[in-house]
Amino acid sequence: MHANEYRLGYRADLEGLRAVAIVLVVAAHARVPWLAGGFVGVDVFFVLSGYLITGLLLRELASSGSVRFGEFYVRRLRRLLPGLLAMLLVVGAAATIVLAPGDQQKQASAAGSAAFWLSNLHFAFGHLDYFSSGAESNLFLHTWSLGVEEQFYLVWPALLVWLWGRRARDRPSGLGRLKIGMGVILLASFAACIAMTYLAPRLAFYMMPLRAWQFASGALVWLFWEKGNIFDQGRASRLQVVGWCGLGGILAAAMFLTPNVPYPGGWSMLPTVGAVAIIAAGVRGAGVSRMLAWRPLQALGRVSYAWYLWHWPVLLLARALYSSDAPVIRACAVAVSLVFAVLSYLLVEAPTRHRGIWLVRPRMTVVIALAVMGLASVMCLNWYNHAADLERSPQYRRLASAQADAPVIYRMGCDEWYSSDALRVCGFGAQDAHHTAVLLGDSVAGQWFPAVARAYDKPDWRLLVITKSSCPMVDEPIFYQRIGRMYVECSTWRQRVMKYLAEMKPDTVILGSVATYAFTARQWVGGTERILAPLAAASGHVYLLRSTPRLPFNGPDCLAAHQGRPGWMATLGACSAPAGSANDVVYGWLQQASRPYSNVSVIDLNDQICPGRLCKAERDGLIVFRDSQHMTASFAQSLAQVLSSRVEQKALAGN
């Protein structure tokens, strides 16, 4: 991920900047509360690569008039490939022990892409499935940035040679064309990045051409430095201000950005311009450069690539191993990943980085490297097939079936998720029934369908199901991280639902939402009231379901993983977790929102799901959860009598 070669000379401030970037990335992934935007560290790495790689290539162009492509690619391979392969091998081996077979298949597929530096394409074009675990649970998600870097390395030398032109001796002319070319790339790529952040967010985030403006930003710093530092005309104090402002911009982005903003888009200018400012100011060793040269930062900078490789999979494996995402688990995982990074640097990266034998026959070295990458990919394919066979075996079949134990409404197409804002209503029971009940909400409301359907399977009642996954019954706009943009379909759909129910005037409405939406107290209370007001006016009685707790693990996967682990791991972790206090807080807000309406009641069934506030993946031989937040249809159906009884109690109480 980092491109530093001895031919450029050592700049301690750049090594320190790497350290800052990797600390921010690790902190964000470890969910340090005040560094949620630490993912901007990756943007800093992109700018650094643009600066350093452009410098290397232009020095070669200026001195020889050409670029030795084979040697360039070999240097990149010897710098990056050994550490990557070591991580893939060790993490893959650990995953076969720690993870469930179904989960291993997703990991193996991503690892095979990572072996060929294509994981950014894997995640950019991967199929989105609401009920499958997202990319954030993939051990190799972080390798997307390595794919972007390698694709940059692949095209940048040829691009610079083309812009330099054939008349290599005409250095001013070549530099002029390069500046114009880099400027065009910066503007075109940045404009496309802005547009695609809103039109196709995953492409904007993962694709190299839409990140090229950040590489070009670093390249332009080198080009203007080559001419004579553009800041030379000013005072040294101005350079100090530039550098400190750059560091301030990066830290501000890390502290104030969150995953709930469209990214990269315009926000990515903050860390990009910050990195440009630090690199430019550091040419003269001004201000912030001396701070970045601090020895502990130098030590972290040297292992930054290795730490980047190891921190993410270690965090996820620790969570899977202990069935917990507690802060102490995350802190220990970060420390362990740093130990792995140091060992990887000392035993793998450093010994191979400057071995001259790689450059004796560069073409042969590239062929051998491609063959090794192919072998790694084949191993990942074998891993995938073995995990698939294991999942189909009798001992795992029941657990695999539990993950597919969803309400029938999804097979009927009642819920179109984010693909449409159309109002889809699924009806059950006689169309001429005199009484109507409505089940309304997101997928956490939809999970109750088996219980609600049985409770209202009685003469003269018709049940209507109106759901949209990840769309809360809270009248507030929502940024949806899974699709990387504002969930406008949800807002439009809610409006149509409210109009439809106001005209229909149902006897009963049962609605609910998951409690993990990133709303403030004011938004939860006010937004819920704006939903309840028209419903209460149009309906006989409204029942607001308390959200079920969210687990820090996938229920069936946890059970399957424990089933396949060796005996010495049996005491590590358990497929159970406390109900959590966040759910209690939102429950209180829902009660507050319901108080103004005499025909609105809040129903809490969590004592049946998590008795004693302890949630278990399996209880009394019945698998409770089909993932980390949805009950299995079988378990939900078993609560039909309890649900019906509590609805009747609330109705009789007139509360």
C-alpha cells in the first residue's frame, strides 16, 4: 500500500504521516468513538502514493528518457506481495477453525480476489442481499485499497511516459505536459467522483479511476517541487501554517466525519488537501514535519503496511472467537494485530524488500509472481469448495436451514427493499372480511409475520402486510450505509403508506422498527409521533412493537462455528449476549412518543426472546435468531399465543 524506495531519499515526515494515517484507520475500525472518520487515512495513503511513485518514475524519465517497466513492477511486487500472501495464508487458516462453513465461503471468495489485487472490484460489483452479512463482516474487506493501489501502479508508468512525450530531452516541455495532464486527471476524476458518490456510491468508493484525482494530487506536489517549491517565494512561517493546517484538516475529518455521510464525494477533499499540504510543506522541513519525524511515529510508519494488512482480520476473528464486540476485546485485538504486523515486517517484508535477486530477470520474476498469485487463488477456490461441502453435511444442515427460515412474505415479493419506492401490499384472509389488521414497518416488524398471521387467523379478519426493509417507522430522512446514500425510497414509501392507511381506516395496526438507527432522541420521539398521529386518527388501535435486541454475532453462524471448533476452544465465547442498554433507551423514547394517543400501546415481548435479559442463539432446541437481529420464522411463530394475549390485554386496558 505504501510506495517508498531508497532512490528518492528518506523523508522522515512522510514516514510519520504514514503512522498518523494507519493509526486513524485502525482507530476507526476499532470503533474509537471520537475517531469514527479515521477511514480517511486511506485517502492520505493514496496521496502519498501519487507523490512517491510519480517522483520515482519522473527521476527515471529525466535521467534515461524511458521507464523500465519490468523493474518497476518487480519493485512493487517485492514490496507488497509477500506480506499480502502471508496474511492471506494465516488468516485463511485461522478462519477455517474459527468461522462457520457458510461464512468461510464468503471469505474464500474475497481472498481469491485479493490474491490478484482485485478485491475492490469484488466488493464494488458484489450482489447486495439484505439478509446476508454485508461486506463489513468480510475478513478481507480492507484489501480493496490494495487493489486500487495496484491498479494505479499498473497504469501510472505508461500514463507518465505518454504525457512526457517522445522528446525526452526537452525536459521543460515534458514537465509542462505532465502538469496539464495531471490537472485534467484531477478535475475529471474528482468531478466523476462527486457525481458517482450520489449515483453509484459503491463504484465511487471502490474504483481506481474515481480515486485517480487523489493520486494526481500527490503527483502535482512533486511536479511543482521539481520546478522549485511553489512555496519558496513566501516566508518559512507560511510553510509552517500550511503544514499544520494540513494536519488539522486530516484530524478534523477523522473526528467529525462518520460513516453516515456520502463518501468519498466532496468530503474527501479534506484529508486529500491536508495530505498535499503536509507533503508540500515538508519539502522544506517546515513546522509539522519535525513533529512527524518523532521516533515513535517513524517506528509505526515502518510497519504501517503490515499493520494495515493485519488489523482488520484480527478484529473480526476476535469478535467471532469470543462472540463479543466489547471494547476490551477490540483493544486486545488491536494490540495483537500490531504484534503480527511487527513480526510480518521483520520476518517477511524486510527480508524480501531489498533483495536484488528479484531484479536480475524482472520479466521472469513477474511471471513467477503471477504464478504464485494464481496458486493462492486456486487454494482459495479449494477452500471455498470444502466449506460448501461441509455446510451441506448433515451436522451443519439444520443450522444452514435456520438462516433461510424467514417469513413467507419475502418469497412472495412483499418487500422490495431499496430497489423501489412502490407501495406493495400483501393480503391474507378473505377480501370481504369486516375487520382489517395491518403489519407495518421494516424487516424487524416483518419478522413477526408468522406470529401475527396466526394471531389474526380468525373469522372475519383480513391481515395486510406492508414492509420495507431498513425503512424505520420514524418520519426522518435516513442515510443508509449499506447502499452508501440517502434512502429516499424509504421516505417516499412512508408517505404513500400513510395516505393509503388514512383512506383504508384499519381496525388494528401493528408496527415496529429496529432500534439501531442513528437517530437522536429528538428524532426518535418527534419522528415516531409524526407517524403515530395519522395512524391513531385513522385506526381503531395501534400497537407499537419494541425492537428485538441485536446480537454481536450471527446466531446460526455462531452455533456452526462452535460445532466445528477443536475442544480446546470450547470455552472461548458463547452464543449468547446481554440484551444491551441501547435497546432500553429507544424503548423509553417510543413510550414517550405514544403517550399523547389513547389508542396507541407499546408492546414488549423481549422477555420471551431474551429471558433474564440474556439472548441466546438457541433455546430449548429451537434456534432463536436467523442472523444477528432477526428471529427465525419458527421461533416467531412459537410466540403467537403470547403476542395475541398481550394485544388483548392492551385492548381491554384501553391504554
